Amino acid sequence: MSMLTPPGMGGKNYRVTGDRYPRMRRPRHRRRIVLTLLATVCALGLVGWGTLQLIDVFGFGGGRNGTAQAAQDKKHCPGGGKATAGAQAQPAARKPPAPGTLTVNVLNATARAGLAKQTADELQRRGFKIGKVGNAPAAYDKKIKGIGMLLGSRAATDGPLKVLATQLAGAQQKTDDRKNAELDLLLGDTFKALATPQAAARSLALLTHPAPEPSADAKC
């Protein structure tokens, strides 16, 4: 019996039979951890790349497209920030005169009697001063085919004539060489009545307080 034979074996020889042997394998949980880390890194990379693309497209932070858009806006807004200062530097629009400061001559250019007196009384109730009341001169008598005509000096174009026009919408406006500030209201063939008090008041309010024009920055 050999010295290497364990006691009790009786000197018999034993050998290992079979074709399967134990193999050493790495724990599977380690592989899962590695795959999870790789997937996380890839996902974070995609998110970061997508964020950079959005910043570039919408111009946040002054990216390439943002800079181009800013240059384009500046091109369409000449003067840049100076436009606002220029708009503020413009003088305020001149306020139109009040009806009580205007003297109106009411002249009848039609064949209907009493029309000038009725119209003059209504204008007076609305706050206008009344001058002459009567028939129109020969140059206009029975020659105004429309609703009427408003006459005044050239200086009355931007203010007094516009105020009087709120009382007779659609009337023709004309200037002559008169030196005084009086206005003429000539009643034409199709005249029936002045504008209603409500409509005239609305027109006068719009003329007195016009809607402000958008600033240069708003337009840009």
C-alpha cells in the first residue's frame, strides 16, 4: 500500500469517472451592473446632445442660430435701441379745438326752406358757436349734390374742420382764401340730418384721444 493511500482504503485504486467537471463562473450580478452603467452613460449622452441641439435651434444662450436671429432682427429694426428713443422724442399730437371755440355759419344750398335754421339750432345745442344762418352763396346754391360741404381756411384743415366733420359724416371738406377762423357748413341735396349725438360724441372722442401708434420696438 502506498504511503499516499488513505487509511481504510485497503490499497484499492479509485479513479474519477464521467465527462463533467465543475467550472468556475463569474457571478452574473456583476455583468448586470456593468451593462446598467453602460446604458446609463449612453442615455445621459443622448439627453445632453439633444439639449445642446435645442439650445442651438431656439437661440437660447446666444447660440449660432440665436446670433443669426438677433442680427436679422437688428436688420429689420434700423437704429436698434435708438428707435425707442426716437419715438419718445417725437412731439405729442396737437389736441383738436373744442366745439365751443369754433364759429360755424350754416348755409342752405337746397330748395328746402328752414333747413339751415333747424341745423344751426342743433349745432348750438351740441356746443358750437353759430354765426350766419341763411342761404348758400350763388357759387354753391343748389350745386352740392352730396350730403354737404365744410369750408374753412387752410389753417383749419388739421383741426377745426375735422371737429366739425364729426357732426356730419361723409361731408366734403374744402379750403379757401378766407382770413378769419369761421367755418361754413353748406347743406347739400341729400342732407337729412346731422349725425346722431351718440355717433358724433364717439367720433369726437376718437379725434380727441386717438389710439396710440405702436412703438418701434413693438413693430420689430
